[in-house]
Amino acid sequence: MSDYSTESVDLHRTYKGKVSIECKVPLLSRDDLSRAYTPGVARPCEMIRDNPAESFNLTMRGNSVCVLTDGTAVLGLGNIGPAAAMPVMEGKACLFKSFGDIDAVPLCVDVPEGDAGTQQLIAIAKAIAPSYAGINLEDIAAPRCFAVEDALQDIGIPVMHDDQHGTAIVLLAAMINAMKVVGKSFSDARVVINGAGAAGTAIAELLRCVDHEADVCVSVKEVIMCDSKGIISPDRTDLNEEKKQLLRFTNRPGISGSVKDAIRGADVFVGVSVGNLLDADDIRTMNNDAIIFAMSNPTPEITPDEARRGGARVIGTGRSDFPNQVNNVLAFPGIFRGAIDARATRISSRMKLAAAHALADAVGEPSPDRVIPDPLDKSIADTVAAAVRHAAEESNCARA
């Protein structure tokens, strides 16, 4: 069996990182120098000065995304800081290039804790916007990630926090097909989400159609949110403002208790939390043909074998060695590819839903072991991009 940790260190040390800059044009003669640099380069500069939109046509900006992080919520490692976050951001840049043919630049910034740091991060994103066609916010802890993303929706280029929306979009696609497999109505589904951070919040909002157009979004019947202390309910006195806001559209019955109480009679369990949370007996308390998406990494909230012993019909995880891997790489390269091609000013809710339905439709005939496409299927990004570009036009935020 491969020792991926050791092999990864060897890879990073050998290549000194995973991305590099290469020159697109020849520099072999004085004429080459005069065209690429002075004196010829002055004319493209003047054209951009007179029409800033030309920067998308005359520079690398037109196909570039910044992968921006403060290093406060990196994978399962937590707040490890910006320098330690760089290997992950480089990896994200590799995925952008390999799956979406997008030139992504990792940018790890050191900002202080608290509101001052949040405002600095917002200011940095606004300041660098003229260099990019989009900004992918990555591995930023909640609640900062919500404030930063919200503040950047009017800067003229698409900005998306992938940990929130990429996860939610792929999960929605998987759930659409899972409901088909078990023969249940999506709109009748009772869903329990364990984990009230960035991903869990975005999933809940998408499943309940919060801020999504009614003509394209179908809401599930009920979402019950849980955190490490149990069900997020009105009688809790320890809720921060973000969790209080969740009660606007979750837990309408007002129930209390643990996550084990929450899943009784539920159709779907979604885990974005910690491993080894549930066992087969817990799954048996759910409705027949239960759907489980246990996405904690590297240890799921419940293993597929254990969930299957409890009667679960469709099971997905965040791992590549089990069927139905809920992997963001299915979403973000195509979403940004479509948004860039449309020269979109933002990524609208309609564009996110279009991505989810394109992913679901790409499966064709779903089965218990295949409710989402293979993450390594590079054709998926083009499929998603086409749907997103069309949705951008429908949303009136496309300039191309």
C-alpha cells in the first residue's frame, strides 16, 4: 500500500512546489524583445488605459483565477497559517489547470484575527481584482468566510468560496440522483446535516433554496442542523449569530437533542463534521432506504460498511477509495470556466444550480454506487461550464 504522506513530501521537495510560470512568447531576438517588452508593450498598456475591459483580451487576466486564503481552515488541519497553506493552494491551482484549463495563482496572506483581519482580507481581494478574471476563496474559517465573500460580490469579477458552494453543489447533484435511486420525492425529503460551518451552512441554504429563484430551485421538506453540541434549536443559549440565522430556514418543528435524536425518521444524513459519529443502529432509526453522505476526511462520520449494515441504500463519502466521492473538483473548474467564458461579474445562485443539475444529468442512469460522476472525468468541467455560461446569460451578469 502506498504511503502517500511520504510520497507527497518527496514530490514537493523534488519539484519545490507544484506550479510554475512559463513564458508564452519567444524571446530569441531583438524584435521579440521589442514586441514583448519595450517599446512595443506601451501600446497594449494605452489600450487598457482607455478601455480597462481590454485587459481580459491583452493580458493573462482573461484566463486567470486567484486562489486566495488566510490559512485559517486548511483541509482537516485547521488554522495552520498562510505559509503552511501553500501546498494546498498550489494543489488547487493544479486542479484548475488540469480540469478547467485555467491559470490559477495561489496567494496566501497573513492577516490578524478578528474583524480587523477580515477587513484586511476584503481589502486585499479588492486591490488584486484588476489582475484576475475571478477569485476563488479557499480554506477560510467561518464566520470570516461568510463576511469576506458577501463583501466581494460587487467588485466586477466572480468571487466564490469553494469550501461552501463547491461542496454544496456536488452534494446537491448527488442527492438529486440518490433520491431517484430510492424512488423518493426530493421535495418530501427530511435531511439532517451535522456540521454547521461553511460547508454545512451552504448545503442547508441550497437544499432549502435560501436566496435561490423559485423557478429553478426545489426545496427539501425539512433540514435539521446539528453542531458538536447537538441540534441547533431555539432553546439553545450558546448559539452565535450565524447559527441563530440558520433557524430562519431549518428546524421548523423546533426539536432539541443530539444528532442521534435528529436522524430518527430522516431520509438523508449529511456529515461535514467528525469521524465515527454514527453506527448501524443509528441508521436503522432513519426511514427505509436511507441516504448517507458522510464526508468527514479521512474518517467518515460512519463507514460505508457500517451504514450498509444499518440499511442505508445510497452511501457517499469524501474519500476516493469508496463509491460516490463528493469531490469539489467536479464543480469549481467548470463553474469558473463557464463564468470566465461568459465574462461574468459574479457567480449567481442560478449559475450554482445550473452546475448542480449539469453534474446530476451527466450520470445518465444513476445507481446506488454511482450518483455522481467520477472526479477524474475531465469532460465534466466542459459540461458544467456550458451550463454555467448559459445561466450567467439568464442571470444578466454575463458580459461576453
